[in-house]
Amino acid sequence: MNTNCEGHRVPDVPLRVLRGEDEWRTTTSAELFGGRSVVVFALPGAFTPTCSSQHLPRYEELAPALREAGIDEIVCLSVNDPFVMQAWARDQDVREVTLVADGNCEFTEQLGMAVDKRDDGLGRRSWRYSMLVRDGTIEKVFAEQEGTADPFKVSDADTMLEHLSPGAAVPDRIAMLTREGCPHCARARQFFESANLDYVEVPLDNAVRGTVVGAITGRDSVPQVFINGEHIGGADELERRLFGEGGAPSPRTAS
């Protein structure tokens, strides 16, 4: 494994790039990287645990901040065939990251990042790393250290963003437990829209709502809002958190 590739050109090989939901195009390294600033993160394989739960999702989350830091494209590369990568993109609801299938391991081999995973039944795969490429030249590499089966310490999106823009603000992680037809949930949505904040809504079925909400928050009503791991509470608490004691203009509520 070669971790000393900074200052070198990226390998000049054909690449299979997913554009849109189902359009695979064969392009070249020169076309993908030439005249642009590109972040690449490579991982052992689609659908594998760390790749699906942390590596790809966080790059999706931080894509707007990375673009604000001057990045033209964010590329996820894996030694998988295009069909597997396409299925993974759908499973992960990928919208911000470009997936590249290095099915023949050519790019990975020439970069010196191929590893032997035959003991795990995976053949040749990519080591986990990230790199910053400007106009085809590798400017910075964050490669995981050998020693464990699948380390994940430095190739993450937060490390890359900190390198590009030290101290850059990252978006809050916001989730809200809701139920269909809840007027207070509608109020909370309006508060988020007024504050221009993105959030993930977790709708709960009536059969399990009480148990789930009670187990997680100790309360029995929705919405229940969480920001960066902190339990904020319901719509009233959210309004005070976002707008202070004066509150926001009264939004319309669901009937």
C-alpha cells in the first residue's frame, strides 16, 4: 500500500462514473479531475458496515460545506462493479456524491492503494483513504493506518473539511419524532422552515409511538426534537430554542 502519493498525478485510466440515478458513463481521469478540485474517498466495498453507516453518509451530509470550501465534486470510489454501486446509491439515497466503480481495480492498483482481501472472500479491494486532487495532481492524502481489519480514523469527511477550511461550520444534525396528522408536528416543521434548517423526520406508527417516544425521551407526546444528540423537546421548546422567548411568527397548524 502506497500512502506517499502526494504530488503525483492521479492514474490515467478509464473510469465508470454514475451520473444521475442510472446513467453510467465511461470517462477518463483527465476528464474527471482536470482543471477542477475534487475530493475522493475510497472504501473497501459497497454495502459494507462502516462504509454504509458512516463513511458515505457523512460525505453526503457535509457536501454543501465542502463545496463552500472550493470543492467541485466529491467522488466515492470502490472496487465494485457498476451494478453493485448503483444499487448501493439507491439504498443510500445518494444525491451529493458521485460514485465511481473501479471494477477492474486499475485505478486503485496504479495508485498503490490495493489490498488483498482474499481471506475475507473479497479478492483485491481498495484501502480506505481520502485525497484532495487539484487539476489532476494529488495534493493531500488521508490514508488509514494499517493494524486493524478496517480502521476508520482519518479518511472521514470532517477531517477533509477541517483540512480545507479550518474551523468551518458544519450543519447541525437534527431529527424529529412525529406522527401523521399531528398539529404540533406541523408547527415544528414551520419553525425549521422559518429558520432555514434541514432536518430528518422519523414518523412513528400509532401502534408503537408511545413505547418508542417513552423509551427514548421519557415523554408520551410528539414531536420530540433532537439536535446534535441533545433532546430539545416538543414544538414549544423548539420555538424557544430557535427564536428565543419572543418566539417566531405563529405558523399555520394542521387541521
